[in-house]
Amino acid sequence: MYSEIQLPQGAVLWRSHDSAGGAVVPADGCVDLILRDGGVDVAGPSTRWITTGRDGGSGSFGLRLLPGRAGHLLGVDLHEFADQLVPLDDLVVRGLAMRLREAMIPLEVGAGVDAALTSIAAEVAESSRWSESVREAASDALPAEVVSGEMSGSARSFRRRMLATFGYGYATLVRLERARRAQRLLRSGSPIASAAAEAGFADQPHLSREFRRLVGESPAQFAASSA
């Protein structure tokens, strides 16, 4: 069983219970902090689909942060553990991350959403204005040279900041945002060809290739499972 609670500014608190693992999770570019059996792991920015692990005895709890936000929370360059699962204790992180860890621990014994969780989520969002501007540009598929010129001054400094803040480059963010739009359209019942065109893919085969790389299934399979 899986459930979600929306927190301020796009953060999501989720719970998975009694799962044996193996479910396919599409790449979304997000970072998740996952509480399981008393330990907190950090799932680095995802740029490819993954399968879930088995839940802990009390279930698994996670805080999902939108792309580009976890860097402020953790204080580390995100590209160092992109597409990896790393124990939080193995990272040299800011005190804010440890505050979040302490706020998550009571979830395993049935506590509700602590005010500290919502406060930290709001603080992270407030400190992520640069990344939000980049996400908006990527959603509009603006060229990298235009965005770098407006936000970082040079292509080299822009790429460095992208890797540190998002964990991947701008082109990957554009792909993730495009796939996110297509998933939303398919969930709403749009035909595959229409979803491909509206989301910004060159054609339906382009959509199919990207879905197999990022989502882990074909557009038809995704649409059927979302119906």
C-alpha cells in the first residue's frame, strides 16, 4: 500500500507498507530521504527508472524534494551520488538535514506529520529560487545557452552549478520535464500520439524511446496501468 501527503511548496511525504519490492519507479530527477527500520537513506537524483526495495517492519517513509532543492538541505554536490542510495550518516551534511532526520524518525511509531517537517520543506523551497527558475526554463525547453547566459554568465559555470544543485545537466532536466508532462497527459486519458506532440517530443517513437529509458515501460503500458 502506498500513500502520499503534500507538504508546502511541492515536497511530498510518502509511505509504503507491506511491499515486497520490485515496483518500477520512473525517473523524476528528485531526491528522496527514506526512513526504513530506524535508518535514513538518501536516494540521489534519479535519471533512470529503478525498482523499489522491500519495506521495513514498520513500512518505509520518504520525503521527496523537487529537482534542485536537496542541495540546500544536504550541503553536498548532488552529482556525487546521482542514481545511488546512500546512508545519510555517510554524508557530511548540514545541520538542517540532521534536523530533518530527527523529525522523520517518529513516523515509524505512528506519529503524525511533525511541524518541523513542514517548516524544513518550506525553508528548502525558499532557498531554491535559482533552481526553480531553471526548472521553469527547462519545462519550456529553452536552449541551454540562453538559460546559462541569463543565470550564470557562462556555459561552464552553469554546468558546474547544475551538477552541484540538480545532480545532472540541463539537457537531462529538459528530458525529465518533458517525460513528466507526457506522463501527466497519459494519466488524463490523452491518446499516445497527442501526448507525444503536446509534451514536446519529435514524434511517437521518440516518446516510446524516452519512456523505456526514463519510465521503465512503454507509453501504452504506462497508460494502461494509470487507467
